[in-house]
Amino acid sequence: MTSVALYDVAIARLRLPVPMAKFQVIHQMAQALASESSSRATWQALLRWLRCLKLESEVLEALAIAALARGSSILSSAELRAAIDAPSVLSDIFIARALGTPVLVHSWLKSHSGEAPAGYRSPELTEELSAGTIVPPILKNRLEDLEKCSRNQFLRQWTYEFERQVERSGGGNDGHFGYFGDSHNRDEAGHFVARRGHCARSAYLRTLALACDRWNMPVQMAQAEAMYASPADLSLLPLLPGKTPGWARDLHNARPSTALEAEAVASAAFSEVSQSEAGTLLHLNLPMQDDARYQGELELISVLAAETAIDCRSAFLLHDWLPGKAIVPRTRELTLRVDRFDGAAAFRAKTGGTLRPVLLSVFDHFVGYLHSDLVGRMPCLPANHNSDAPLIAVPRQGGMDLQLSGSPVGDLRYWNWHWRPMHCKGMGGHGGVALVLDHDAVRRLMHVEGMHIFHLWRAHVRTREKDYGDWNDETWMGSLPSL
């Protein structure tokens, strides 16, 4: 096999339907682009791959390689654009990210199939698009909102474009993804993006192109709506899982069977991580033991409160509610910037006390499928209640580096543990996340008069008597003393 064929085989692995596999390929190819010895061969392989792609959504996966390799001298905007046969509003954004240059001409405005005929209907395809199986429900919800605001037939157009894309690309049945799971466990779920999913995402982008071309939708609005079909939040593109921390192994093998045992595991985790990382553990979310009769996961969170005792249920309700409500802004460099909260960041607990969040989700309003494994662990950054200088989080492989006034103050860790493409329904998946901040930064960011930090834990455990049958679900929670 020639070296050209080897590079072509390497990039063709993007056709695997498993998001984590796609993400690994994107990182490997981006690293090869950045290497002086392999950049030319990798660049030519990327251009060859782009020339054979007919779906806008698949083009974006390939462009993610260029976006991640930003700064490589081999990148050429003219060559990229010439290789793309299916441009979209998002391909412009990805190329602008890769080259660091603004887009002057929108080449995608005619990338649609024309307006759907007035009498066009395809109930089966509309139902498939709306089911949340091949694409997330948010795409339908966004188009419904646009339809209500504009009175244009966005959903009909999406269905029409989907039908056209399936006809053009031969996107028939995707097969059975149970192949990637445990053949003895039918209670599993996973996220897969195959041919029909790409057709549906491409149809969504083509619908937005028609809306700009025929229905006078502003390009800026189309750019914002298109992000819901993006394979990744560009700011999180560097965030590939890293090495498992040494202290995490005992926690992954923990098997608590009572609330008291779970509390002991949580307390040991808080002490061990805080001491080994020389800082304060603010957040931890990871799987514990996982076998045919036992599954467990543990989460530690932090919250500010004025009480001497805290209502754990209210604290976790706030923690689970905040993602999607409080969004951490992105900078031009696509780092994350945590600005100082104003006085409105206070919430009433059921017991009547006041809570302030210590943790903010890293996710924007949208989450690309390349990070679908990460969603179940909901990684967080520290909130900022006191510092005029913003906290800056710089994504990298294995997590994010945290900086305050230009100095390192902690990090977010992200890793996989016994990873598989599928996991049991109701559990968070095979990854782990941990947020550690040094003690001085905690004081600078979290000082609120009359309030102090509480550390809380929650354990979710499923057990059964045999290797098959229904699970018995239990959830325990409590608070931990500060170090």
C-alpha cells in the first residue's frame, strides 16, 4: 500500500458513526498537519477527501481538522474552498477559524434545492426528522420557532431538503448500531452519526441557505441558527479526553451499597483529590464500578450558602437547572471567559435560605455531537463572584487550564475510563471530569459577605440480583465538611 493510500484510509475513518472515533481521527489528522514531516501529505489527503464529499455536514467534520490545526503554514483558504462541493454557512465559519481571516463572499447562499412546492408533504420523513433519533430535537424546535416568527414553511423545507439529500447520496438504512454495544445488555444507549444523520443536518443547513436567499433571513441570524447543527463548539474542539488521574482509579472501582458507604467514598474523594492536586476540589463527576449486577456514579459539587446547614436537594436542583441558563462567554481566541457575577446571581432554597452557584457549565446553548460523551458528565468552570479580573479557561487535550490575571490557578480534567461506544440508559457514560482551583483563587473568586462554600455529594447506584432483569435504582446525597 502506498503512503497516499495510507493517508486516504486514515482520514476515511471519519465515516465511522461513533462520535468519539471521529473526534480522535480529527485530532490525529490535525497533529499530522502541524508536523513539518507529514503536513504536505496530510494536507493533500484532506483536499482529496473534501472533493469526494457531497453532504454539507460531512464537509464540516473534515474542516474541523483544519480549524484545529489553525496556524499551520500549509493551510490555504483558496485550496480549501476550491475542494468543497457542498459549502454551507458553517463551512465559512470553520474556514474563518482555520485561517484567522474574515469571510468576504458567502458562497453557500445558493446551496439549496429551491423552495418546496406548495403541496409538498412527506409525513414519514417529517416524523423521522422530529423523532430525535437521527438528529437532536433542538433542530426541529429551532425551525418551529423560526416558522412562528416568520410564517415561512421551515419544517416543510427541511423535509423537502432531507428527501433530496437522501436521493442524491443514497442515504438508505443506517443499519443497527447495537453492533457497538454489549450483546448481552439490551438496556444500552449511545450517540451515533451516520448517513441519514448527515443528510438531516445537511438539509437543515440548506434550509437556512434558502431562507437567506429567498426569505430575507439575515446572514448573522442564519449563522447563529446553524450552530445547532455543528459537529462541535469550536471553542471546545481541543477538548479531547486525556490520561486518567492516578487518584481516580480507586474511585472508579468503588462499589458503595449504602448511603453511609457512598458518603465515605465521597469524603475520601474530596480529601484525596484536594490534597494530591494541592487545591480545592470544586466539582467531580465520574463512573464507579460497572458490571452485570452493579452500576454506580458519583458527583461532588460546591455551592455558596449563608446557612449553617444546607438543603442538598435544593443545591442539586440549582446545579442541574443552570446549564443552558448561565452561559460562559467565548473570547475571540475561543477561550472561555468567566466574568464577575452581578447581585442577581442569588437563588432561594426550599428551606428559605439563599444559594449562589459556584459552578458554571462549559457548554453553550448548543453542544456538537463530537462532545456527546462529555455531556453526561457536565464539566464545569468556577463562577466569579468577587474578582474584577475575569477567569480565563484555555481548552486543551485532557481538559482546560485556568488563569486569573495571567497566572495559572487550577485546571479542569477530562478523561475516559473503560470507554465503550454505548452505555447503560440512565447513567452518564464512561468519562470523568474534575475541577480543582488553588486555595487563593477560591478566596478571590468566591468571597461573598456572609456566605461560605459547601461541598455536596450525590451517588446514583443501580443493582440487581442476577445478570439480567430490571435494575433497582437508588440515589443518595449529603454534604461534606470543608478541609
